[in-house]
Amino acid sequence: MTSLRHLLPVLGLVLAADLMPSRAPSASAQVPATAAESRHVRWESHREAEARSLAEQKPLLIHFTAPWSGWCKKMQRETYADRRVVRYLNEHFAMAMVDTDKLPAMARKFAVEGPPTLWFLEPGGRRLTHLAGYTSADNLLPLLEFIVARDYEWTDYGTWLKRRR
């Protein structure tokens, strides 16, 4: 069984990694997408994203947000507007955006202390890790690759990043 201890260092890392080959498709690689997909992340309801994650065997990203959060607005404006992030997420993840004001019970279920908080889950719903707070595109992309490659099954994120350099 996979140990989640490999994912714990993710929370404290601030990274700026050079890209190098990985078992997961590189976030900088050209991923075919329609014009609409290349400009916007395809957010779904939690139930829709969960069902698609399971049906397509893709990891699930749940982004907990709130309309009053300046950091959430910054992530929408910057991180989720970055073409590399949009393409990689749309190709490799099922994504749900959850408003913590409208669904406080779900935020409590995931122990969200404040938005933005990103939770990453396996297709069956097993929780992998989470990030609390603003995350830039350059910091998010390597984590997305790490999760898609399922490299958490054999190493921790910090070691994985060092090997990429």
C-alpha cells in the first residue's frame, strides 16, 4: 500500500525546478486542446468531477475558494490563466471548484482552514495531499506532474524535485 508520508513535504516547499523528463507528460509539452480548453480550466461541480475522475481514471483536484478571498482571485487571474496550467489540468485532471461559503460542510470535511486550499485525490477518492494558500503556476506545475506520474508511490516530493534538476 502506498505511504502518504512521501507527500507531506509538499506543504512546506517553495519550488523553482527546471523541467526534465518524467514518466508524466511534461506540463510544458504541447497538449492538444480546443480553443476554449486552451484558455480556461474546465471546472465542474464536485459530483461531476468525482464521477469523471473515476470514469477516466484521472486524479481529482478540488479547489476550495471564496468570493471574498483576494488570494483566490489572484489564483484565478494568474495561476489558472497560465496556458501551461490550463492545458495540463484539462488533459490530466478532473477539477472541481467549491465555494466554502456555499458548501461549508464540504470544507469542514476536508479540514479547510481558509481559501484557497487545493486538495488532490486519487480516482477512487483517496486523499493524497493538499496545498493551503496561493500557489503560482511555476510552483503548481511540478506538483501536478508528480501526481499524474504517481511518483508519490516510490518517493517524496522533495527528493523528486531534486532529481529533476
